[in-house]
Amino acid sequence: MLYNIINDREEFKKFINILPEPTEFESYYISLFARKKYNSIIPGDKAQLKRLNSDKKFLESKVSQLECRLGAYTVLSNNTLIEVPQDALALYISTNPRCYKKTAMRTVNDLTEHAFNQTRFNPRSVLMNNMQVSYSRMCFKDFDIDIKVGDKKDFVYDKLNNKINLDCIKLIDTRGGFHLLVELSKIEPVYVKYWHGTITTAFDKLIDQKGDLLCPVPGTTQGGYIPRLITF
């Protein structure tokens, strides 16, 4: 038996199609986690199992390669390796492309500092840590909304209709609520100065995080749930 990462390939492809095409100096950052809130066997809040980068062309192939033998992913708990169950898995992606140049400069600085200080480090981890935070351009502003409602599209429509052009908004339906993605290039001029305050006010305390976030990937696994893309 294998781990299931992509559960709905059409949904996965639909989401990948909305992502901006990366340049030769850009890539997307993907991370596979095991999370305690999905299965209590996982120690701590979450354990990062695998992370990789890819352009759009190879995204499906690279994510499919994460579907290895069930039990191959392990985490350390009380000095004992335990197998990660399927229902603990969740896949995340950066919706804004990552910059190779920024990543390289930060990595060179960090590796040099580690080497001179003779501190213990993993070069690949240093590289991937820097890639995670080195976005190239802000294409989407992401609001993580922590609420469970029946029809998320209607919920957002009621709050934002006539306050921002809704064709610049996409929703990622998740297990615990939804991610509201604002495509910055599509915001109509009349809303440019006010859109951020409008959304912040509309959802207020429901916003868990905002900015350049890692987002659950539609069509893949999220603690036994399949996130889905919702457009207006």
C-alpha cells in the first residue's frame, strides 16, 4: 500500500493552472507535513516530512513521487521512530513563486556563518529554509480564515460583494475553514487603496494568518480532507 497525496487530479490541475508561470529564476516551494491536530500520534504541532521545489510543468510529477510505501514516513517520539499514518498528512505550497537569486544570497551568507562558527548544520535544510521565505513577487495575498460554514462562497459573497471586485478572489476550501487568495493584478483601480482594510474589517477575528502563506493544495490530502478551489 502507498500513501495517497493527490486524491483528485482534476482539482489539483485546476489549481496549478491559476498559479503564475515562474521565470527561469523562480520556483514553487512544496512541503509535506504530518500534523498532530489530524492525528494525535504525531509529537508536537507538526513534523515536516519532505519539501521540494518545482516549476508548474513538473509539479504533478514531483508531488506524485511523494506517494511512497505506507509507513516509509516516520517521526521521532520519545526516542522511538513511529510510522506516520495516512490521516496525519497535509500538503502545502507557496502560491507566490520563490526566487532563486534571493535564496542563493541568503544561503551563501548562512552557510559561511555556520562554517566559521563551527555550528552544526544541514546544508540542504539551510537552502530550503531560505527558499521558503524568499518570495520573488507577490502575486497573491493570502488570508487564512478560521471558520467552518456551510457554503463558503456565499459566506464570502455576503461579506465582500460591492466592496471589492470578486473576480480577483479565489478560495481554497480547507478542513478548518478556507484560505482567501487575492490576486493583486486583478484588483480594480477603485479598490486598490482600500481592499486590504476592507477584507481585514470584514473577517476581523476570523483571520488566523495573512500575507505570503503556505496554502493547502486543492486535490491533495489534508488530514483525510480534500481541499478544493472555489472561484467567483
